[in-house]
Amino acid sequence: MSTVLVINSGSSSLKYQLIDTDTEQVLGKGLIERIGQRTGSSSHSTPEGEHLTERAMRDHPSAFRAMIDAFRLHGPALDDGTPAALAHRVVQGGARFSGPARIDDRVLQDIDELSALAPLHNPPALAGIGAALEAFPGIPQVAVFDTAFHVTLPPEAFTYAIDKDLAARHRVRRYGAHGTSHKYVSRRAAEFLGVDVDTAKVIVLHLGNGASACAVDGGRSIDTSMGMTPLEGLVMGTRSGDIDPAVLLHLSRRADLSIDDLDELLNRRSGLLGLSGSADLRDVVSRADSGDADAQLAIDVYLHRLRHYLGAYLAQLGGADAIAFTAGVGENSPRIRAGAVATLGFAGVQLDEVRNSSPERGERIISAEGSRVAVLVIPTNEELEIARQSVELLGT
Ligand code: AMP
């Protein structure tokens, strides 16, 4: 096999990357946005340049046709065995998928059935897969699940302390998310340090618009901050993360909020946005710097929650070889990285301020010489990990 077309299909967007699996280079990639709305936009880039188009896209099959058009117009050509396979990102694989799966009717049925656990995420992934099967008949297609890396969570980490029969009946347990990123980053962290992946203890902090922490012991996820859905855990751009469930009861009774209102509140109007008015940490930081008390509190709450999980995972793992920061905030914000580990000197974590604030990009170490726990920045690459897993599954 030489190329995999990685597809990330959201409810109103389609992201794609054509990856050469021998060289691991991106040959072409793009983003189609506002699918199903009256106006749409898309971008397609190749190593030669970026092409932007404004065009409404009725549904996912039209978006697929637009993607194929973009490859035809701007390259690289999709023919002669290109792509050799398609790989789809799917958020929820439940307890059923512990690794990538070649798509067939049974797998499609399972993903559909798991939509009950991820109503916002699995249906658009299925729409993307359906469009892809139509557009690329006869080419092998693979589903790679965000939850698969967390299938190794022990029962004490994935069980909620509620009525066990009710939980079993409705499959209520923690599944985690961001698994593809946690797997990629934890492995790269061990390789970067020259430590055996099978024994390395790594805490990964994936801090993007969505955010989650993961404790990885010898390449296995043993704890993670997202739960049955990607709402639990850290403070995120628009999601609350952890909250006393009784707050929902209180708001339902006192503020007359419906289930849908609460869903909207916790998923779309909370987190940094709810606290400060902006979901983008760059805005929040610049506002805090100009004296905005709400913005400062938002950063303080964000960091407080991060330290909470770092402490917990140091305890669960019994210490760590590395703490690895990744995604938009983790890769770009020295202030958040410094704030997250500031109190961890007692556990052998010592940051090097100069390394941490260096504008350097790429994989790097930001802890001081002699720090017992290495602190790293590892840019995540979910698309590459998805392509690698597909190649491994298809065995070419
Ligand atoms: P992601 O979801 O991984 O693309 O991350 C997106 C988030 O990264 C944005 O919402 C920003 O808040 C954050 N981000 C990107 N660059 C920076 C930066 N230089 N400083 C702080 N936050 C950043």
C-alpha cells in the first residue's frame, strides 16, 4: 500500500488527508465546512499551495464529490491505486472495538447501534462512510475508533458508582475519547526519551478545543478524564468538564431548564466560553492580561482542574517518566504548561523556563536537566496514527 485517504466526518464538516504511508508525507488535505447550510466553504492544500472555494454543499455525498473534484483540479490525482484505502475516524466504538475494523455491513451496523452513546458524533461519521463507499467502491475502508485505546481501562477506572443493573442495561460506563491522539503521543514520548514503550509511564495532556488527560502505563491507557461522553473531565473551550451532577438537578428544578437546555449549557455554553465569554484560550489570555477578572478566573479554573488530574494520574501510575503536552493549547501555550506543573516540584517535575517559552516547534523537551520526570511537547498527529493503524490492519 502506498496511500491512505483519512476521513474525519463531522455533522457539518469533512476533513481529509491523503497520506503516503511509505514516507508518511501528506500529499493533499482539505476541509469542507458548513455542509447542509446555505453557504459553504472549502480549502484544499497540496505541498504547492492552498486553494479556497465558496460553494454550498447539500449533504455528505456532495461534500465527497467536491473533495474528489478538488483532487482532480489541484492534485494529486486519485487514480492508479490512489488511495489504496480509506480510513475513517469514528468517535464511539463502545466496548466492542478495541482496534481498527475493516468496514463491512456488520461493522456499519455496530457503529449505527453505538450512535445511542454518541448521538452527535457517530451519525455524521456514518454519513461520511456511506458517501465514501459510494464514491470509492471496491477500495478497502477502515474505521478507527477514538475509544479503542481506552479499552484497556480496568473496571475500577471505567465503572461509575451507580446502580449496577441500570448501568449495565444502558451501557453506562466510561469509554474515554481522544484515544488516537493519546496513543500516538504516549508512544512518541517514550521513543523521544529512548524509553521502552512497554514499560514507560506517560501522562498525556491533550489540550485543544476539546481536552482530556490520559494515564498510560506501558502503552496501555489505565485512566482517562473523558467519560461515557467527551463531556467529563477537564475544562474545555465550550464544555464544562467535571461538575457535581446535583447541579443539573438543581438547575432543572430551580431554573426550569429542560434536558435539551442542560445539554446545550454543558456542551456549548460552558468551559472557557461560559466563564469568560470566549472559547479561544488566546483571547482569554489577552483579556486576562488587560485586567479582565473573569478571564483570569477562567484560566485559574482551567489550571486548577489540570493540576487535579495530573496529581491523580501521578498517584494512579505511581509516578511517571514523562508528562506530554499536545494539541492547540498544549503545543502553543507556555503559560498553561508552566501553570499545570508549577506545584509538582515535590514529585520530581522541574520545568526549564527558557525551553518552555522558546518559539521552537516540533517534538521537544521543556523540563530542566535533572528533572526526574521529563516534560515534553509532542505535536499530535491523529491522521497519521489513523493511516498507520489502517496499514497495520490491512497488512500491506
Ligand atoms: P485544537 O482543538 O487542538 O485545534 O486547539 C484549538 C485551541 O488551541 C484554540 O481554541 C485555542 O484556544 C488554542 N490555541 C492555539 N494557539 C494557541 C496559543 N498560541 N496560545 C494559547 N492557546 C492557543
